[in-house]
Amino acid sequence: MNVTFTSPVTASYSPSPDAALTLVDESAHAKVIVRAKAGTPARASLAQVFAGSRESAGVLIAGTRPDEWMLLGEPTAVAARVADLPMDGHVSVVDWTHGRAQFRLSGAVATSALEKVCGLDWSNDMMPNGAVTSGSVAKVTCDLIRNDVDGTPSYLILCDRSFGQYLFDALIDSGQEFGISASA
Amino acid sequence: MLLVPCPNCGPRNQSDLRLLGAAVPRPNPNTATRAEWGEYLYLRENPADWLQETWYCRAGCRTYFTLERHQATNEFRNPPMPGDKVGNSTYTTITVGSSGKQAGANEGDRT
Amino acid sequence: MSASSLRRLPEQSGEVIDRSQPLKFTWNGKTAVGYAGDTIASAIAAGGNRIMSRSMKYHRPRGLLTADFWDPNAFVQVDDEPNVRSGHRLLTAGINVGPQNVWPSLDYDIKSANQLVGRFLSPGFYYKTFIHPQKLWPAYEKVLAQFAPGGTVDYESEMAYFDKRYTHPDVVVAGGGPAGLAAATAAAEAGASVLLVEHEHHLGGHLRYGTDADRAIANGLEVAARAAGVEILVDSTVTGRYEDNWLGIVQRSHPIASERLIKARAKTLIVAAGLIERPYVFAGNDRPGVLLASAVRRLINMYAVKPGERAVVFTANESGDQTVEDLERAGVEIAGVVDARSGGNITGTEGSQKAISSVTLGNGSSIDADLLVTAVGWTAPTSLLNMSGDRPVYDPAAARFFPDRTPDNVLVTGGLAGDGSLDELIAHGSSTGSLAAGRAAAVRHRVQAATARAAAVSGPEPDMPSDDRVPLARAAHPELFRSTTHGIVDYSEDVGSKDLVSATKEGYDSVELLKRYTTATMGPAQGKLETVNTVAVLAEARGETIAEVGTTIWRPPYAPLTLGALAGRIFEPERVSSIHPWHVAQGAKPILAGQWIRPEHYGDPQAEVTNVRTNVGIIDVTPLGKLDLQGEDVPRLLNLLYTNKWSKLAVGSVRYGMMCAEDGVVMDDGVTGRLEENRWLMTTTSSGAGTVWEWAENWLQTAHPDWDVHITPVTTAYTSINVAGPKSRELLARLTDVDLGADAFEYMQVRTGTVAGVDDCIMWRIGFTGELSFELHVPAGYGLSVWETLMEQGADLGIAPFGLEAQRIMRLEKGHFIVGQDTDGLTKGPTTGLEALIKLDKDDFVGKPELAWSMGQGVGDGEAPELPVLVSVQMTDASIVPPEASQILAPNTTEILGRITSSRYSPTLNASIGLAQVPPALAQSGTVLTVLLTNGDRTTAIVQEHHSHVDPEGSRLRS
Ligand SMILES: [Zn+2]
């Protein structure tokens, strides 16, 4: 049977190559939530402290809560990482690939755009590369990960899939004064 | 906008959290009298003093935790927070003294 | 004197206008010209116009008083924008500027007849005169509205774009005068991130309209601040200070927005707001031609406007003395200098309504003049300190208020803190900036250390620096508030000292009462000009000192801002399912349910019902709340949250549950299925999804942290589709390998499998509609794909989509209640008729004691309360569908006994059906209820035997 994946962002956008900011819809990437109680081997295997993140074998492992991790990346890489996870003890895995919209906002002035829609302190000291938190962006609760690309500030913003189109447009609006190129 | 010290997220804007009010113990549901249960449901102390309250870090780490907040000055203790304080010039005794908030001083007004 | 005595001077060394850029505009219907850099007011004044407006109550002609933001007499209409502060707003080309409070014209104003009947407009006049009789209020309002002050609102105006931003600087400096600039520079040089906010267009404060040497110093300070990396906002105001230095800043100078509201969290706030010159109260003090010294200096030195031809200067300070020099240099004849320091005084002005012609002195003599300049002292704008909890204290020797105690994260410098030479002010600013940076660093260290995501801090927490600044001295100044005559105190509210005295005599003799009764200090000047004079007049009337009377508490905002700025960018999140584009393409009528945009119907909801009852229909129920529950202790959690029992639910089975709060009130309901031994899926109502999640987490985290349960919200991880109707099995069988046989997949069971080529789908056999139906939860990215396949594959079976309305009709035909619709904030569990699901033999569950009492089985001897009963009803007249919430009355009375909670016309039964909450006495089958309709008519409804109007045995959904 003919099966097609639909992104939460269904409107179309024409990218402008010279813009100071880029916003990319990465909703098709795999996203898996792992919850693991203290003392479980899964926790040791993930080896990532809360509020930080790191890349490992093509998977971004983000400590989203004290007992929760998000595994992000290409579906095969994420699936392989999940398969490796020891499941002893109170450990649970939920595939959130379809549950979350995922956007990447990049550019030297990305924090200036985020400051217009989010009350968190985005300064380098408070949100260094790798930092993970969650907060309200344009009134939608999002997971927020700083994940710089080649030294350029870059942020992953994940929200409930149903808010995806709304949030994507709110971010474009916020980036308008700096120049923003969106692609979905 | 108060800064609330979430044990996981650090200081967060009050709007990121939900205040559930004083942390009240739940009576035994199998032996509680109507009076006891009614007190648990509806009666709350409102002291001009320290009060243990439950917060929910709604937009942050989604953790419930309790904090002591002074009901008259809005200061937090355990953990102490860098916040408003009047008096001698150190923050280290931040948990003592007034927050500099006086009744009405922060209310919106037409004038 | 003629109005043309005002005019543009030759080039002044400190002027801020650009003579190479003339700007044409319209003032009062005539073409006028100003320059770039002019304020609207300075351009109008340079054109020889002395009258700017008329006052709001008495419509007296008014001219410039302060020639800056606070000028109470310079409100104008600019194009479609009313109440523009012309003393502040910069001139732009082509604008149409008109005066306000004038009818029919600036020169001749009919309402100025109010002046003749001024006694009728004494304080409290409106209250006293128009309060009775109340029924005449609409008529009064119409007349009074004609006299309401302000400009004209154009309802056709386009929406302006307002912007918003958050920022977290170490130090915010409110005020860009010499002390503020020095403080900002010192803080930035000490490593702090600094935001400096200046109310005016230019930095330097009073130096900007001072001597060339003053300006050189201001420029040097500005250059240093910029070099130190201070972020500088001009034409911007810190409007409010709240807990923990949460600041509201309005930026009027933003390039892309009309106004931008900045919400700043400053680690330290430096208040360097300077001082505001105070008017003097005497007879005729509001006649055009009476100006403050600072206004005159601004007009001459910044805008090159000659303020008059022949001046009397009443001076009590150096600023007044300098004004004399400025006037002389501008070619204004000095007709007299009256020095308050050697006992001089002025008592009044003479002249026409439109201009003064002479000034009367304290000794009775008079001097001809067209300009009277007063320099009688300063008001300390302590607003931000008040908002920090400070109660400033009056110092009679210096004739102004000074800060008392501020929190450690609020520091004061500049004129608010004291006086001194310019060098001393700058030095105080610098040491304040260093102190602020030191305190901010300590706070930053602590915040960073307390925040897991933040970069690691190195070293121990820095000590909080103590305040060892050298305090500024206070310069002596004579106390000058009111002369021996009465005059205007509040120009923007048209309140005079005589009004204040009479209000005091009437008993309004506390400062807060007086303010509210007379409205003095409540106008757009926000008390900056008139508060101290008001207090002084009150003190005089009470025979007390100013310190004894005290002052009003200054509250936000520091300066008025538009509602647009407060609203900022408006965020209204909306949610859609993955099928939304299809609904839109099909022309579905959208309905907003919470934040969700859902199809209400696709054209004909009645036909949609009939199609489900005869063929097969599909509905997008994605908003249905879904929680993934994993762990060994899930049954314990379910036993706690629901009123019924869960431990024995088999894998592959589904159970309905009702949740009540601790007060026994129904809070949510839904079905929960056991997918695997330790994995469950809970569904909640669409509106309750978020609440139930928080509720479950709350019980888990605070009451039972030892239980092994992980809760993950998966509401939008799945697209939920209900496939309903007698042909639903036939349709689905074409798309899945799951055995759908009636025996293999029974009613109230759950299966997982592949549907329409999509793996990991969840399928429930449940039925809100009362028909054979399957609820599919499809990984959301494939939801649209599955929906389209269903439509395609079901074409020959007569498939049609149905919307929320058809679903509501069918659930009502089936007698299912909706939490929040058929229940309310007082509806306890048993009212719904589901007592059988309230298992009082469980050890514990939420709300157990309340539910036990409500069922007469609780601890103690209290009687069970008489709870309402939810019943099904049919109207005796099928053509009448009473609106929801229609009252049920006792026959022939107006006594309310209950209400219709849901009502619809049933296309299946051709009947008008509903649910109702009634007292137990009216709950028996066959009871005739009296229903009040909105037009006042009464009709009747009959209580039904079963909740379900259609197929009460449930044979269809079990088929
Ligand atoms: Zn938190």
C-alpha cells in the first residue's frame, strides 16, 4: 500500500540563500524518549547528565529531565542505539518521532530571534553549546537544545506535532527583521 | 514576575511554573472525618510568614517540588535565591529581611 | 504681544535640528515647515504659534510649559493618532497635526464657556451632580461624552505592528544623563552586560541644553559608553520595576515596530532618572507665555526657538540664572529677574486668555512681559524606587524627596541621589556602575551555579560588594510651591490649588483620597509635574509639613504607554491534526475546540449521522488525550486515579473509567487499554488531556514516588481516526491483517498491528457513537495517508467523513455524557449514573471519602446529600430543541429545579432528545419536566427509562 509521511509543516516556503538566519524543518528525524530509573544499566549506557547533550554514533543524546533522555537522529542510527540499550529495571522507551515537530534555527543572530519569542536567558553562559532545557516559545512548550554547527549557533526546537505549523510560522515572523530563510 | 528556584532548571520565571498552594498532608481516606477532609480540601493558612508550597515546573522539567516562600515578602529559602532584599549590603543573608515588596507597590494602577 | 514673537533663531551651537532637511507638515489646517530633529512642538513654536491646545476641563488656551515628554499642554492629534506628546514626538514630513480639546476651533472654543461656570466643575462635581437618579445615567453619559478630553479615535486605522523582546542584562541603567552614562560605562568596563535606557532622544540629560562645555562632557560620556559596549536605547522608558528586577521597557524608537515592549530581567538596576523641574502655583500660571526654565533652555539651545521678546525670570537656583544668560544670548530682553533667594516672589500674570502681558510681583508692582520663566526647584521622579519598595523621604532643606532604602539590587545615582558638581555626579555614577557590576557578577555566579544547563562556574561565589560609595551632598534650595495666590496645580487634569483646598475641607484630606477625588496627579503627566505641589498645598491646608503629609505611591507605568505596546506581538497557538489539510481541501466547516481547529461538519451533519448508522463513516479524533503508561505499578496508579478497579484487566482488553477529584467532582473520563503486561494506553477527553497528565504526574511524584510508572503524553504522536458504522469491519478487513472477527476481536478489546501499510497502529473496539466501530491510532506522520486510503477503499461501501457535530448527535442518541458539558464543577460521581463504577471496597482512590459520603457509606453519621441525577429526556414536541442550559422549572412557578445539559435533534429517531440534571424526585422514567425556553415559553420533556435513546441493549456496537 502507498504510504507517505506528512510533516507537521505543510505550507511551502522558498528559501533565500543570503539570509542571516535559516530555519529548517527536521520533523522527519527519529526522536525516541528513554526513561530510566536511578541505578538502571540503561542510565549508565546513555552516560549523559541532565541538561546536557552530546553526539554519539550519529545520535544526539540529550538529557531532557533528570530521568529522561531524548535520542535524535536518522531513523536507522537511532534504532540501532535503542536496540543496544539494556532494558533491565524500570526503563521505558517511547518512539516520539511522530509526536514532535523538530526545527533547527541557525545563524549568528539566532539568539536575537529567540529572545523575541522566549523569556529564557539565551546568553552563552546560560545556554552554552550542548545545553538542553525546555521552555515556552511563542506560548508553546518546547524542548530546546543548543547544537552548534561548525561554530555557528544553532538550536533544535521541538514541540508537540500539532503546534508545528503555528510555531514554524511564529519563528519565521520572529526572524523577519534579521532576514530568515525557511525550508520545509 | 517572580523568579522561582526550580531544583532542576534553576531560577525560572513564575509563568513557567504552576503554584499549587500550601503543601497539605492528605488525611487517611479510610478514617478521615468530614471535618478533617473538609479542612484538607478547603482550609488553608495564609500567614504573613514562611509557608511550604508545592510548585509544578510546567514549562520546564515537569517536576513537582516544594519550597518555602515568605508570604509577605516573596523570598524563597531552601534553596536561597538571589532576589530582592533591603538592608545591609550582602546577598548572603538573602533569606533574611524584606524583599522590598510592599503592599500595593507592584499592583497596576491608573496613575 | 503678538503670537509671532516666537520664531527660529540663527544657528545655535548645541542645536539638534538639521537645517539642511526642512520638513513640511500641516498644523491646525495650515502648511508649516520645521527641520529634521525638531519635535512637533518645537516646529510649531518656531512657526510663531503660542497656543498648542486647550485644557481638558475648562478648555483654556494653553501654550508650552516644559517643552518635553511631560508637557501637559502639548497633546495633539497626528493624522489618525490622538494624544501625541508633541513636546517629545519628532517631526516627520507630511504629517497632519491638529490641536485637541477644541471645538469648533483652537482660537474660538465653545466649551471654554466652562470657565465661566467653573464652580460647577469643582472637584467631585460629576459624582455629586450626576449620580442620582441612576436611571438618567445614559442621558448624562451622552452629554458628558461631548466634554470628554482627548483626541479622535479613527476606527478605520490599520493595525500597527508591535514587537516584543526579552533580555537578561547584568545591569540596566534607567536614565542617560551624566551619572547614568558614567554608571553604564563603569559597569561595562567591569565586565557587566549593560543596557542603558534613555527617555529622551538624546543622551546627556540636562547637559544637552547647557553650555558648550556641558555638551562636550556629555559627548565624551556617550563616546565612552559606546566604546565600553553598552547597549543604548534612546526614546525608550523603563516603565515598571517588579519582583526580582523584572523590568518593563518600552522602546519607541524601534525601526520596524510602532513600539516594542522589552521585558528585562536585570541583575542590578541603576536608577538615574534625574530631576524634573517643578512648576510654580500662582494666579494665571497656565497662561501661554509662562514656561519653566528648562523648557526655555531646551527651546533656545536645542531647537533654536526664541521663546519671547521680553522676559521676567523668577529664579531660585543656578538653572534659573543660566536661563537669564541663554535668554540674553537669544536676544530676548530681560525685563526683570526676581530672585527667590533674596525674598522675591511673583503672585500673578495679567493678559488675555492667549498670552501674558505683564507679571505681578510679590511687592505688588508689575512688569510688562510676554514671557515669564520660573525656576523654583525640582521633583525627584522616584517612581522606580517606589516600585522597588522604597518610600522616599522629604528633605525640607533641599525642598525635594530623596530615596530611603532600596533593595540591594537597585542602586540610585545622579540627581535622585543628591547634588554636587558635575565631576562629583559623574564620580558617583562611576562608583555606582562598579558596585552594580560587582553585585551583578555575584548574582550571575549564583544563578549559573544553580542552573544545570549553564556553563560551569569557576571558583567560589564572589563576595557581594558592599556599598562604600561617597554619598552625594544635598544642595540647599528654598521651598517654593505655591505663591500667595491660587493657580493651576495639575495642568493635564485642570485642577487648581483652590480645588485642592476645598476638597481638603470636605474631608478628603489624605493624599491618596485627595488624589482620587480631585484626579490631581492622575493625568498623563503621571504626577511628574504636580505631585509635590499637590502634597504641598494639602500640607498647607492641613497646617502640617510635607514630610508629615507624605506622598502618593508611584506605581507603574513610569510613563504612559500604548495598549498596543503592552499587548506586543500576540501569540495565539493553534493546533491541527495531520489530516487538517484534507479537511480544509474538503471545505469542512472549522470549529475551534480549545486550541484545536477541528471539522464541525462537511456540509450536512444530519446526513453524516445517517450515513454512519447505515454505512460507514470516519472522524478525525486526534485531539483525544493519550498517555503512554509503562511500568509495573501502572495498575496501582490507575486504581488510584479512576474510581473503578484495574488490576485484573487482561492484556488486549480495554476498560472505561471515570476520574473524580478529591472533592468527588467528576474531572475526566475515558478508556484505558492494556497493550502489554507493563504497557498501557490511557485516553482522556480532548479538553482534559493536559490536565490529566499533570494530575497523574502530581499523584505519582508527590504521593507515590516509589511506584514504577513512566507517563509520556502521546496525544499528537498518533493521528486518531474512528471508523464507525455497520460496514466498518468490512472496510478495515481490506486494510489490515489483524483478525477483526467478532469473536477474535471483541467489544472493549485492543489490538496492535499494521493498517493500510502502516506498522505500529493501535486499534480499539469501542464505540462512542453506539455503532460497531474501531478507533485507530496511527503514527501521526502517516495519519493523512491512512485517512486517504480509508476514503478510497471505502468508496463502494458508502464511506463519508463526519465531523464533531454528527459525533455529538450520535453520542447523545447513545446517552453518553460529556465531562464539562453534562457535568459541571459541582457534579459528583454518582450523578452520572455510574455508581457501579465507584468501588468503595478499594483501599484508596482519589475522592474516595467524598464519594462514600455522597453514596451514604462514608465514615461518620452524616446523611448523604441529595445529589442531582443525570437523566435522558425527549421533548414532547419533537420540533422544539431547547437550547443547552435551558432551565427545568417546577410547574407554574419560577423555581429552578434543574437544567437541560445537552440537546439535539436526532435524525435517527426523528425526535428532540437531550440529557438533563434533575433532582432525584424527578428522575423516574416517565416524569414530565417543565422546560423554560429563551422566549419565555414553556414546554415539556419526558424522562426516559435508559440513558441511551438508540439501541439501549448495545447490540449494534457488540455486533
Ligand atoms: Zn524545572
